[in-house]
Amino acid sequence: MFHEKLNCYTQSVAVAEDLSKEVAKWPRGYRYLSDQLNRAIASVALNIAEGNAKFSHAERRRFFKIARASIAEVGACLDLMRAFGLTSPVEVYALKSRLEAVSKMLWGLMR
């Protein structure tokens, strides 16, 4: 598949894998946040894949914009994870840095 050759796609999947491991450590009672986080990070990878399959630049760009918006949503979930004491500020910073790199790659592909 062509999307698998995109670094932004492979990096978003890697972040999703790491987030899945992080969420597995959470105590009971945070299912609503883990569900939202899983939907948001999945949306990043899925919209990159779908956007890369589009032939028109406008449609491709639209899906990449949606992926970038989902990155912002994941970032907000990370802030909540930190606020609720579910992960360390260091981990949040590391994950946000990786997501920012994905966002920049998408921005480059949208031009």
C-alpha cells in the first residue's frame, strides 16, 4: 500500500502502539478517556492512509487536515492524562514531540 511508504503514517502508527501500552497501565475508571484517545490516534493514521489514496490535491489535503486536527485532539488527551496523573510530564512531552513531527510532515505533504 502506498500510504505505508509515508514516514508520517509509520510514525503515527508507532505512536498509537506506544499509547496503547501506556493506556493499558491505567487504573479503572478512565475508559472514557482511553476510548477517546484510541479513536483520535486511529483517526490520524486512517486519514493519512485515505488521503494518500486520493487523486485530487484538494481531497488529499482535506484528509491530511483532518489527520492534523486529530493530532491536536490526541495532544489534548495527553494533557488530560498528565492532569489526571496517568502519565508523567516527561512522557507527555516525548509523545507530543513525536506527534508534532508527524504534523509537520503532513503540513509538508499538503503544499
